[in-house]
Amino acid sequence: MTIEHKHEYETLYHPRVSAEAAALGIKAVEIRTCGVCKHEVPFIQIGDQWVLLYEEQAKGAQDILLA
């Protein structure tokens, strides 16, 4: 059984932005980790805004059927 919580992200490290990513408008990249569950996710900075690159969806019955 998993316990739901709000992720509390802390910066783990800053990879260098490639020339191709910079050409697309990405200013910076951060890998952040949740202090509670240690879940790691990438964030990108576009303009002055930090955006979560993707959200992981909860696993459900459909995932079991597709596996």
C-alpha cells in the first residue's frame, strides 16, 4: 500500500543545457528529488517559469492488463 503525499522537491543537480535545447527556448534544467519519497523528476526553465517535464501517472488496473 502506498501513501499519497505532496512531493516536496529539492534540487539534486543541474545538467548543462545543450545547444539544441537552448535553441528551443530552454534556459536551464534541474533534476529534483522529493525529500519524502526520493522520487526524481526533471524540471526545465522556459522564460522565467520552471515546468515539470512530465508527470508520472498512478498505476492502476489498466497497467496490469497491458503488462
